[in-house]
Amino acid sequence: MKGKFFSIALVIVAALITTAPLKAQEGLKLGFVALPQTTWMLNQQDIEAPQDEFTFKTTYGMAAGPTFGYNFNDYFGFRLNALYSAQGQRYTSINANEDLVTHTRRLNYLKTPLFVSVNTGTEFRKFVFSFAAGYQANFLIGARYSNDDQSYTPDQGLFDNVTDYPTTYNRYSWIDHGPVVDFGLDIKLTYSVFANIHLRADYSITDAEDKNASYKFWTNGIPEDVTFYPTDRGMTNNLNAGVAFGLTYTFSSY
């Protein structure tokens, strides 16, 4: 009798040992992610412009923030991020003195990507491959522009007949949105803690520039609204890609 009981106990223990890791991904997830990234602001006119007028330069940025999520089982769930993202575009042009000028557009967003995620489960114990795809809204929280043009002097301000000139922030849309993908490895550190190394890319399908931004040009005391951007300028799309490093803790019920 004792031998039979002992055998049953061994079976139960063995079952717990072998099945518990399979549930390690199930449950509520909290974590943090940091994302060094390359950033681009793509506009067809800029791409086609002569190189002395506009030449794209590789631009780097950084995004970081908390991760929330839930896995319904060991293979399927959803993720939500709240990321502060510094991004934009550097480019060069030639000024009237034939000097090379570097321009920098720096935009800061609050990004809220929502993913549906799948992973291979934890039967491999140490390494889990995961893939997530979703959609995100990007809220503009800051914008600035700078250049190193030495030919400019402070007294070269706006003309006296120009008013209501848009700020740098007002030249860009306060929100844009688009798809986002994320895939890579989750490395098991403890039963509940995973290190994450993923590739991530996002693309805005809406215009990052506010083509309605305008100023008033006064002629003989009569104002005329003039758009900041040329009327034939097409859409500008944000594109960002990088490597996301993170830690995730799973509040598993197993």
C-alpha cells in the first residue's frame, strides 16, 4: 500500500515539474522596455529633392516606458506599451554662402501601441520566440527645430508684415497613428522573469506635418493666410525601427 501511494506521489510530482514550465507565460505581465532606434520622416518631395537642397542623414532616437499585458495561455495574449519616444529627422542643405548646413527636427511623442502576441511557449525552458503585431497612436508632446547655419544672425527675424507665425510644435500634427510589429527572443531568467530582446518597427500612415499650419501676411493692412508648407507638399510619414531591450514579470497563477 505504501509503495503504491509512493508511486502515485512520484507521478504527481513529476507531472507538476513537467507541466509547470508550460504555464510560465500565462497570466498578467508587467515590465519595462528601452528601445534605441533609427528614425526617419519620409516625404516624397524631400526624397526627390537635389542633394544640395535636402539630403537625409541617419537619425537616432530613443523610446522607453512600461509594458502591460496578459497571456490567456502559454502561447497567446496581448501587450500594451506607454512609450516616451524621441525621434525626428536630420538632413543637410547648402545655404546662400555655399556652406553645408545640418538641420535637425526633433519630435517627442507619447506612443501607445496595442499588440496581439503569440509565442512558442516555455517548453524550451530558456528561450522563447515571440511575435506581436498591432496598432499604435502617437501623441505629440514636444517639437523643436535647429540648424548650424552660421550665416544667420539674430536680427534676421520675421518681416514686419508677418504675424501669427506657427511655433515648431504647431507645424506638426498633434496625433498620428499606424501599424507596429515586434518580434524576438524572451530569455527565461527565473520562473516568472524574462529578459526580452526584440526587433521593433512602426510606421505612421497619417501625415506627421500639419498642412493647415499658417501665418498672416499683411498687405496694406489686409491680412492673408499663408500656409507654412507649400500647397503641393505631400504626406510626411514617420518611420522608426530599433532593438527593444526589456524585462517582464509574469504574475502566473501556477
